[in-house]
Amino acid sequence: MIPLSCSPRRARRLALGALLAALAVPAAASANGVVTEFPVPTANAGPYALTAGPDGNVWFTEHDAGARGIGRITPSGAITEFPVEPGATGAGIALGSDGNLWYTDDFHGVLGRITPTGTFTAFAAPFDGRPLNTPRGIATGPDGDLYIVDAGNNRIVEVRTDGTTATSFPIPTAAANAQQITRGPDGNMWFTENNNDLVGRVNLNVTPHTISEFPTGTMTGALGIAAGADGKIYFSQAGGGANEDIGHVDVTGANYGVSDVLAGGASDPEGMTSARDGALWFAIFNGSQIGRLVPGTTAIQQFSTGITANAGPRFTAAGPDGNVWFSEETGNAIGRITVDAPVTRQLPPPPPPITTTPPPATATKPAVTHLAVAPARLVRGRRAVASFQLSKAATVTLAFRQGVAGRRGRGGSCVKPTAANKRAKRCTRTVTIATVRRAAAKGTVRISFGSKISGHALALGHYRIVVTPAGGSAVSSKLLTLVAPRRARRG
């Protein structure tokens, strides 16, 4: 029913929205918009953010502290849950450039990494001088680094895939309550500010990188964000009432525009993704619906058939199977909504190649997996073993890294203390204390070491061992702690 106090213009928009919602029920002639729900095995897990994995599955976080932490669902709906740090509250998740899944724990301020086989590593050390405080959205940038919305510190943090911090960028407007982040078509990172009714852009195309902010209207409550097929930035606006819609700006931050208002009122549109049909699909939390908007248009489709009432859809992700997957936070399930593939014209087969000489084979880089160090608490004078799997023969380097005192330099970097910077702000920098190099064959590699490396005695304290195969990428282990031997008790 349309409220009597509505303006004629808004009444027409609400009527159109209601009509589109009715038409959203899947017809027999099309498979687009068919919903299937898959319950999460752990009760009240609170499935939250999702992303497509490198293994053909969809990975998701669990936001309830009593859940296992990270889940994986196959295209057929089989769910496996993986335990991570106790009491984890998974907020955001993204596929990293290293082929692993990276997630944020907004309660503990942890950045986590989990491999496609379920092995996880938690990174909780200070990031650019400060621990994470309520980290939320996470996305991979065009440079291969991870970009994290550190909401409690009102900044965006750039992290490399070995878990070390590259730098961080303060959000100019205070108390932004930043939410989600995505890679834009312009090669920059875009994020939403829920409190300030702004969208922000991390300018990666300038050095040093900076943040710009752009107004998105009045009381919009921006949450989800995604790049549209038309080259614009789209974001969900959950400001309530007449602002329940999808907004957009171009990559200059100008030409703000909106879609039609969502039908139903108080719908709370949230996480969105761009799917294979070129449309933007987004979760509608309060309405227990999934919305669809074609970039460049204003009409919204709202799908509800097949979604359990009060399921609380929170995030969406385009799956490797071409369909859109969504989390049901209060319904404790993962949903799948079918997306029709775009119709393409069949082209004639290409002519045969002129030459039959095969192209040279691409050389594969050596990779390290399943890194472990035992014991993790090493008594000085004894020995430990670093073991890992090596994909091909290579010379490997074990680097023993430690956090040491530093001073804040120009550009915010942490540098070695000198007389010139003695009054600068203190910080912690990571340095390599010692290295071990070995030629290793393919397969299981075990390297023994003690508290003295190449004649250099390690001081007591915490170290991080990083294994790097020549020509490959680095893999970090858990912390190694070097302790003094206990003294014998006197009788």
C-alpha cells in the first residue's frame, strides 16, 4: 500500500518498485533468480562476508564468536567449516594475490590468512604503528596488496601478502565509520563512509597515495560498494525512508545519481557485487530479499521467493559457478540465486595458425606450503626444525626477523633511530637479524637450526621466520620465541 502522504513522484516510484518486486518471481521460461538455501552446520554461526575462492568454491566468514570462524561451500552446497583463532568474529574476506583467503576479525583486531586447504595464520602485530581496531572490509588492489578498512582507527591500511604493513592512509573526515572497500575500474580503491554520507577513494595512481572524499547526498548511510559494468562506482544507501536505494558516482567522484527507491521501506540494502550478466546484485537485510540493478538504469528488481523470512541477507558475491551467493546472517544459511549468462553471438572458428611451432612452456615458480617450526619455544643452546613442502628444487632462505625500536620518518615510515630523529614518534620496525640458505630438492624439506646462526648468537625474544625460495614468494611461520634455559633448583 502506498502512504497517503507520498508525493506523486515518489508514489509512482513506489508503485513501480512494487510491480518489479512482483515480477521478480521466477517464471517457468527463465532460470534467472531461482533461490536455494544451504544451512550452515554450526548453529547461530552468523554467516557474513563472502568471496569466490581459487578452488572453484565460495568462502565466507562467520560473525558469531561461538562459531568456528571460516566456511567453504561448494557449487553443489556442501559446507565445510574451519576453526581459526578462538572467538573469531569474521567481518570481511577477500581472495589475495597469493592464492589464499584473507579475512578480518573485527572483535580481536586480527588479520587472518587461510589457505584453500584450511591452514590459517593470524596477524595481530601493530600495522603501521597501531593494532587494527574494528577492521571491516578487505579487498585486493591492482598492485597485489591487501587494503583493509580499519574503522576504529579511521584509516585504510595497506598490507602485503606476507602479513607485513606497507603503509596506512588516514581518512580525512573524523568518525567516518567506514564499511566496505572495492577495487575501482580506474585502478584505485573505493570505500564507503556510513556516518559521513561520503564515498572515499584511495588514489593509487599518485605518489604518495592520498585519500579523496566525495558527497553522496543527505542521510544516505552508505554500506556496500562495487564497480559497475558501465565504469561507475555503485554503493547501497541504507539511510531509511526515501533514501533506501542504490547510489553511484563516476570515477572522478562527480555526477552523483540514484536508482529508484526500494519497495517495502526500511529495507536496509547492504553488500553488493557485479555478476556475469553485467548487473549489480545486492543483499536487502530487513526485507529478506536480493536486489538487482542494471548499471545505467534506475529500475530495481527485488527477489524474495525461496528466501526464508527474517533470514537477514547481509553480503553477496559472484561465485566461480557464475551465480550469485549471499549470506543469511540471522537465518544461519548460505543462499544461491541463479544468474543467466549473457547471450553471445556465435562467431566462426578462427583460421588455423600460420606456424605449427608450439610456444615455449611457461616456467613455474617454486612455492612453499605447509610451513611449520618445532618447537615454537626454543631453549637457547638447543635446536629446532623448520619443515615445509617445496614444489620444485630451489635454493631457499630462512630469514629470522624481529621487531625493533624505530622512529617515525617522512611519509609515515618507521626508520632506524638517529640523532636527527630522536624527537620523532616511536614505532616498531621489522628487521632481518640472521639468514640461513640451503639448496633443497622438491618435496618435504627440513632445516635444523640453533640459537646461533652463521656465528651470530640470537638474543632472547620473539622472531618470525620467513622462508623464501629463489624466484618464488615468501611464506611466514608462526612466531618463534627464544628463551633461556631454566636453572636447576638448589636442594
